Amino acid sequence: MTERSAASEPIVQVRTLAFGYGAEGFRLEVDGLEVRAGERVAVVGPSGSGKTTLLHLLAGILTPESGRVAVAGVDLGASTDAQRRRHRLEKLGLVFQELELLDHLDVRENILLPYLIGLPADPRAPARAVELAERTGLAGLLRRHPRDLSQGERQRVAVCRALVTEPSVVLADEPTGNLDPSTTARVVDLLLGQASAIGAAVVMVTHDHGLLSRFERTFDFDAGGRFR
């Protein structure tokens, strides 16, 4: 494959995906999903339609029963648990619904968490953490712990952590679900703006249709798991 053809490959590619929780449980089927480098895609649909499950499959937290899920050049279904975990650390930025901040770490340490749990030391990472904190209004809070922050501040810490490794893809699951409208706008602006600055694709699950104009495409489970 030439360099040019490799660059044209989607950074997220899903083909004939099938996944289920047990024989009689929830099932997810996606015929196709492609996201290009730097693209911003929103995922919408009713509760229980599979939005979070799809994100977990794209992150390699879950693996498909059949079909292909490839993200940032890695076929996740054909990878081991250890390979998928390494891939998440190196190539993906994740913002979970529950945020997953560690209360025994301060804000700076939470932002740098990927380097504390497995990534090789990067001498530039501390400066990037401080820069992200400054851009997101957290510069004066770096020594505080999550329990001492507002919900909006915790959301911004999670966004900074997702971006500090300069990932190829950011996966965000309802990152503004519990925020007021003004804080929602600020967090989304920060997430999309900072992802754009590093050229990362963004796939974000949201229930807020007022945000969809900020995305280039919308993948809609109400429309049968297709783009609209």
C-alpha cells in the first residue's frame, strides 16, 4: 500500500458488525461506519439503542461476535486484550459518562493518568497537561482533587486527559449529560477545538440534538444505524 492510499483509509472502519449480550440479551448490528481523520461525528438514538456499546467496541473494551472493527490501523477483533489495552493508551482518547477520575490523584495527575498506567514517559507530556489545563480554565486547580471540583470542572479534566496523549481518535460518551447549557457549550467547544488542533477524529455520543450542528455528520440509530 502506498503512503497516499494509506492516508486515504478511514481512521475508523466498521463492517457488518454484530454483537450481543448473551443468547437472549441486547443485540447490536451495524452494517457500516466510517470516520476519516480529523472528522467530527455525533452518534444519536434512543436509550438502549446501542450507542455506548458501539463506543466500547470502537475502544476495544468489547469485541464483536462477527464483522470488522478497525480503529487507527488496528483490527480490534483480531487483537489480544493486551494489544487492545495498549492501543487505547497510545491511539485513543476516552471520555466516559462516569468520567473515571481517580480521587486520590490531583488534577494534574488525573490528566497525566495514561502515562501513570502504562505509556512510556514523555518529557513533553507535563507541559502539554499544563497547557491543556490553561486552555480549559483549570490552571489554578492543578493541585486540587476531583472531590473538590464542580461537575463542569471534572468534565474538563476528563477532556484534558483524553487529549494529553495527542490521540488519533477521541471517543466521548455523553460528556455533557449532567451539565447546564452554558457549561455544555463550553465543554463541547473545548473538546472539538482541542481535537481539531491535534488533527484527531471525534466520535461523540450525545442525546442533545442542539449540539449536532457542531458535527460534520450524524450516525443515527433511529435511522437504522445509518448516517443522516
